[in-house]
Amino acid sequence: MSKRVILIVLDSVGCGEMPDAAEYGDEGSNTLLAASKSPFFKMENMRKLGYFNIEGIDIGEKPADPEGAFARLSELSKGKDTTTGHWEMAGVISTSPMPTYPNGFPKEVIEEFEKKTGRKAICNLPYSGTQVIEDYGKQHMETGDLIVYTSADSVFQIAAHEDIVPVETLYEYCRIAREMLQGEHGVGRVIARPFIGEPGSFKRTERRHDFSLEPTGRTMLDILKDEGYDVLSVGKIIDIFAERGITDYIRTSGNPDGIEKTIEWMDRDFNGIMFVNLVDTDMIYGHRNDVDGYAKALTYFDEQLPRILEKMREDDVLMITADHGCDPSTPSTDHSREYVPLVITGEPVKYGTDYKTLNGFDHISSSILSYLGTKENTDESKILSFYN
């Protein structure tokens, strides 16, 4: 009989500052706690699984008999980015931080980009994605110059109006940048940021596209694909792993769409993993310091969770975790260095198992590989014996 693991990443839902958070400017961050203070926060179904039983989480009532196993994970990789977080849960530790550019990109990088694309670049500063198009959108429309900007994360972002630069052309410019930005300037992601509208009423579209570095090591996805397992990507997983180790994929336009597609794909007969990223908590609410919006997104996921659980089969295992924090209540609009929660449920799972705090998101990959019965594993010492 086939075994299936559904791994869902609630993007940026960290659960408290790590001991080294001050080194990243994130002292005091606690994304889940911040969201829980909103009157719109309700996660009764996650509570039943043991989400609030996790060490360090002090939210609401803790059930005496949780219907899952659970742990708090600390990040070994240097950074707090989507890429490093997902790579680590797939078994690849990033020992060196990816480069960031608090003062913008060096002159030589911008000049090479301009030469290869045939377009000038404007801005070249860390910026909010919504504010940068308000401040530079009119100039871009008048000149055709590309809006290039970054953030506190390791990203090279290119914003362009869809009427000025067709989306496929913008993607090509991002591929050019991705090919350039290797080695010393190997940012985690090059991101296409298309937008529409008129000055004063610009709006980013859903055709964002990420172009990531290839993972620096062999991931859980590579192992599974090589051994003939199915590796299904829902959302931006395929982009985070630079299309490596994926056997089938579907992109999503936001959390409601991602949840619906996850539920639809659970009707598929597959043997392996469905890896899901639900991005709205990070992209729409965390980076915009919208506490109530963040809480509503978590509540919506919790409301839909029973539909996911109803689709689970006898040997299915569901894991729900996060990749970093993005506390919407702090002055910062960037990711935060936080622990992440992990809950595991399904018929094979030993309910009530509390793993306390574990060092490394890679406990996830080792445990999945062990459960599925692969020939190759990354680190046997990190296998969680969560199943009966």
C-alpha cells in the first residue's frame, strides 16, 4: 500500500524569538503570539492537534489528549529567509548567510544587469513592495526603466507595469539576473513583481514569480524522486527548489486557492509527498504589519483544516510547520528569526508525543524519508519515531 505525507508550510508563522534573534534585529519577535492577540484569531482545530501544547507557546487552552505529535524546531541555517527555511526542512543546512544589500546592490551588479537587459534600473534600495511602485511607478511608466529593489532578505526584486513590460519579458529579465547573481552575489531569490494600474492606484498582480538558487546539497525531494516516489508541489515549492526534485506541480494564487488545490490533489493516488506552501500570512499580512489580516488568514486555514483531515487515508501523515517568522506587530516589516512549530497527525501517528524543542528543521526531512521507507537518509539521529 502506498504511503503519503502532506507537508504544509504556513509561511512565516514562527512561534517566538530564537536565542540569536538579537543578532538579526529580531529580539522580542513572536509571530503566532502577535496574531493570537487579534479578536479575529481562532485556531480550535489546530489546538486539538496539539499546536498550543508546543513548548514555548502560551496561547489558549492546552488539550490533555491532543490528536497529534508536536515539537518546536530551531533553525540551524544562517538566515531567516524562505529559501533557507525550506531547504533546511528538506535536509540542506545553509552554513553561510546569503548576501543582503542594506545599501542597494553594487554599481557593477546594476551596470551588468542594465547591459544584459538593455534597460536602465531605478531605485536600487531596500523598499516595501507596495511603496516602491507608488514612489517609482510613474517614472517607470514614462521611461521604461526597471524598478530594482531589495529588502532585509536576500532578494533581487524587479517590478514592472504589465502594460510597459509584458510579464513573460519580465520573467526573462529575472532569468538574466538569476544567471548573473551567483557566488559572491548569489541572492536566495530573484523575484518578478508585476503590477497594474495608474499613478496613485497601482496594484501588484498575482503573477509574481520567484527564481531561486539551486539547493547547495541533495534534498529530500531529490532522494524521493530518484527512488521513484511522487513529489508533488503546491504553490511556490517548485520555485524555492529551482524545479529540482519535483515530479508534478501546480501554482496557486493565494491561500484559499492553495487550500482548494491541496484538497483536490488529495484525491490523487500518489506514493510520496505533497509539499504545500501557503504564502498569504507572509506576503500579504506579515510584510505589511497587518495583525488582524494575519489572524484572519490563520483562522481561515483552521476552518478549512477539517476538509483536509477528511481526505486523509489510512497511511497518510499530515505535517504542518513554518519556515521562519514575520511578526506583524513589530516595527520591522521583514522576516524574523524565530522557532517554528511542527504538528503531525494521521492514523499512523502516536498522539500526544511531545518532542519539546529540537535543533534543526531537518528533523522533518529525516522523519519523512524514514516513514516512506527510502533507501537513503540524511541523518538517522534526527528521525522522529512519530508513527506506531
